[in-house]
Amino acid sequence: ETGVTQSPTHLIKTRGQQVTLRCSSQSGHNTVSWYQQALGQGPQFIFQYYREEENGRGNFPPRFSGLQFPNYSSELNVNALELDDSALYLCASSQGLAGDYEQYFGPGTRLTVT
Amino acid sequence: GEDVEQSLFLSVREGDSSVINCTYTDSSSTYLYWYKQEPGAGLQLLTYIFSNMDMKQDQRLTVLLNKKDKHLSLRIADTQTGDSAIYFCAEPTTDSWGKLQFGAGTQVVVTP
């Protein structure tokens, strides 16, 4: 059974640019959540996708957006990058919503904005 | 600030037991989780406990839950150098059912 995978591993972007991060969920999982982890902090919830629909969003501006595809893989898009967007972006998948099912995390994408 | 609170640092000698403490906020949480993060890596689900349980044991790991005080602890028996990592407790929140609320993490350093 393949676990959660994310790409790319590392990324360097310039302020004002746009970025797309990708996540493949674990086999049999229909729910993907995205988290931002700044250095020295715990992960912060960005949003969750359940069966291709956004289902819950954290305190992040609209320039953070996402998609989930029919195979339950997902993308996180960030527009107009700011220096504070530099962080580890984590994707987690589960069989359902986090209140009912455990979430399994991928290795993350390290984004650096200069 | 974080709604889930953890102590930030723990130093333990190899072979001793480690106890990591966490205070959570949402008494209606169905599950409570412990994750481990090694340097430069993602989060590894270590264990979890149902809210209707007081204790769960899984090999070297013991989770204790005190619902009255909203207190969760993780005990690692016979701590090894490979246990050096940051440990996060997390709870799902009812304001957004898919959201996990994490503590700031406890850095555990195991010394020989």
C-alpha cells in the first residue's frame, strides 16, 4: 500500500509569484487536508477536500486555493506569494473527515519565498 | 496562540521513560492523536486514543487520557536515541470537522 506522497520536495519562489503543490492520497482514502507548518510551530489547517468538494477552511486568505481530482489526489495553489508563506506544506489523507478517521501525512513540500 | 498546549522541551536519558503532556480544549473530541516529526520530515502518526478510553498501550507507548481535566499524556518506555524528535498532540475540532488542531510540539532529546 502506497502512503501519501507530495511533490516537489523543495521549492524556491520569488515574492509575487504563484505556486502549485501536489499531493497523492493513500490508497482507499477520499479526504485530503492541507496544513502549513512554519518553522518551530505546529501545523496550521488550511483546508480540507472531501470527495472533490472543499469541506472546511482555516484562517487563510483566498489566495490559498485548492482542488481535488476524481482519483482523490489534490493540489494546493498559492497566488501572490509573500515572504511569510515560507513554510513546510503538509498534505494528509484519511478515509473520511478527521473527526472520524485518523489522518496520515506526507513528507511535505518545503517552500521558500525570497 | 495554540488552543492545544504542550511543554516545549524534554531531555531524557537513554533507557529511561519519557512522559509528554498535553492539554486540549474540545471535550467533544472523538479521537486524540500523537504524531512524531523527525528533522526535515513530515508527521508520523504514532498512536491515538478514543475519547471513551482512559488508557491505550501499544508496545513501548502508553497513552493516558483524563477527560475531566482535558489532559492527555504519552509515555515512551525504554527511550532510545531514535525517539529524539518533536511530538505533537492533536484533536479534531467541531467548528470545522476536518480540522486537526495541533499543539506547538514537544522536542524530546535523548542523551546517551
